[in-house]
Amino acid sequence: MKLAGATDAPRKKSPKMKLTDTLRLIPLLLVPAMAAVPAAAVTPRTDNLGLSGPTLTALGGPGPTFIKRNSNPEAGSAVRAGLMPPVRPLFDAQIRDTQITRGHDGRYYLTGSSGDDIWRMNDGVELWVSDDLTDWDYLGLVWSFEKDATWQRAWRDHNGPVRALWAPEIHYVKGNYFITLSMPPGDRGLLKSVTGRPEGPYVNALADDGKWDGNIDATLFEDDDGTVYVLWGEGWIARMKDDMSGFDEEPRKLVVANPDTVASHHARTCLPRRQGADVGHEGVSMFKRDGIYYLTAADTYEGRYSSCAATATSVYGPYRDRYEAVPCGGGTGYLRQPAHKDADGRDIPERWWCSIFGNDSQAPFREMPGLIMVDFTADGHIIPAREQPMLDTAERIRWAARWDRVWKDRY
């Protein structure tokens, strides 16, 4: 059943190009012209600089560190240790904070922090679409600073001039598409589609062209009864009004009732500031399975940027028993894929996935979009699944042996 006025999104194939192809294109890449951009803001990073969308228009092309980190998934120490499978990027684009949602049409929509140098500037929100989580098509820039911004338009100061969106997420709630966004050094917003389609156009959903002051990493969660909550930062939450125009209650902080106080399980600021009572230090997310609320967030766990989790029977908690769910998973969230038939007509059972992007040398790649299939133990712990459909045969055999050694009796 389609929304009123909704149509299936037009499909534009992303080019099937790899990093090696890009190296041959570097002499042809041009720095895009920008009006009224502070001079300091057009100086790109060079350490992990990568690709931007399907056009491969990167400032200077991918740097040597980026190429090195994305050439061999076995190079990540967490992979070699059997903590995560040697998955590869879904497609070639430099994206941090990868997030995927399932839309009204059963297709999957992906976005994240994309662009030439997201620490300084980007164009806005880019969107990709897939029928099967394997082959992805580019839908384009669905919201831009130049055409669509209101309060977001001004350049800011964050260790120099900056105008970028961090960690945008697309969500399908209350029968429409919404995009949460963050702007450095800290402000959050909410966009809504005016057509009911994932490609927009998008306008400010908040009353009076409003924004939420401070902090980053906003996300949405819709409960079984249709109530929508916005979460952000390391674990703040507020119920939204029915029309999604603002908060319907005062924000409150979600905490872990029995904190994990092991210093190496947290970023260095967590224990002195919050005594380890947070599930993570940024990138909070929430989903519900079998009546249990899962609160997840990114934290530095044994030196890797992992997805940590805690659970509760109420949306407000108390949450308990925080643990590392997906090593190197970050704060990018989880996705349920319903049971379905594959392209060959075979029945595929329900699957759950964690999106990743690679934020440290333990990961199989860096700053590119990826997925890890996850499973749940008998007592509800999230773990990387023994079955990883996106691996080739040899990789599956190797991963299964590692999984039996590392994960079989972990929780």
C-alpha cells in the first residue's frame, strides 16, 4: 500500500567503480566552486580523504591513509581477533555515521555524514536506496545548504569555519519520512518530507523554524503504539508531539542502573563526567524486540569505536547490564529485515543488521558504509551473527571458526 501521492523513487545506478579506478581519475577531479566560502574552509583533510557520492568529485582524491585502510578487511585487528567479520563496504563513498531505514515501499534508504571533508563542510544530505541491502542506487542530494537551509545556512566556528551536517538519519514514522541532523559544534534539527516520498523535498518539521540547541546525534524511535521519541547525544530522550513539531515533555536522561565502571570500556571522559552510567558517549539509538527496549550508543571499548547496549522493559528504563554488542559498530543503529524471498525464490528468515562505517584501525575498513548481520542470545544479548551472507565462501568458513572460538559462549 502506497502513501497518498507517493511513488517508487526513480533509480539512478551508482557507478561500479572501486578505489583503484579512482586513482586514475585524480588528475581530472576539480574543486567545486563555492560562493562566499571562507578561505580556510576549502582546505581539505588529506589523511583520510575519500570519495563523495557517485561522481567521485573529491578534493584532491583519496589520500594514502584512506586507500591503505580500505584495501584489506583482514588488516583490522578486531577482524583478526575474531571479534567481527571481514565485511567489505556496501559501495565506494566516504561516509561516516552510516544509517539505514526501511521505507513505506519495503526498500532500504541509507544516509550518513557524506562529502569531501565533513569536519569542515559538505553539501547537505545524500541518499541511497536498495531493494536487498546489497545493490545500492544513488538518489542524490535530497536537502542542501544552498537551496533548502534556513537556520542551518550560516557558517559557524568549530576549530575554524565550518558548515556541515553530521550524522543525518532518515526515518519513516507516522506515515512520513523525517531526517534528523546535527551541526557542529552542537545544534540539532528535524526535517520532514512535504511529499511523503523519501527523496523529499524536505522542510523544517519543528514549529517556528525551530531547532534544538546544543549536543549532536539526534535519532527517532517509534514505539508499538505509534508514539515517537527523539533521542540524542549519549542518552537523552523526549516524547514528540503527535504532529512532530516539537517536544511533548521535558527531556530526561537515560542511565544504566548498574554502571560498567571498567575504564577501558569507555571513552576517557565518561567515568570522570558521568561515572560510567551512560550506555555510550555519543551516537545513541533505540529499537524494540520481543517487548524489550534496546538502548545502544557508541563508546571507546578496549580502544575500538564499538556499539554498546543495555536493555529495559520500559522506554525510560531503568536500563541494565551494559555490554559491547558489536565491536567497531559505532553509533549507527540497528535494522530489522523481515522474512522475505530472495532473487532465486528462496525463503529468507527475519534478519537483524548493525550498520557500521569504521572509525579506527581495528575495523575492516574506514569511513565507508557497511553492514554486519547480528543475532540475539537466549537472554537477549546482541552479538555478531555466525552467518554473514555478504561474505564469500572462504570468508564464511574462516569467520565461522573464529566465531566458535570468540562468540559461541561469550554471553
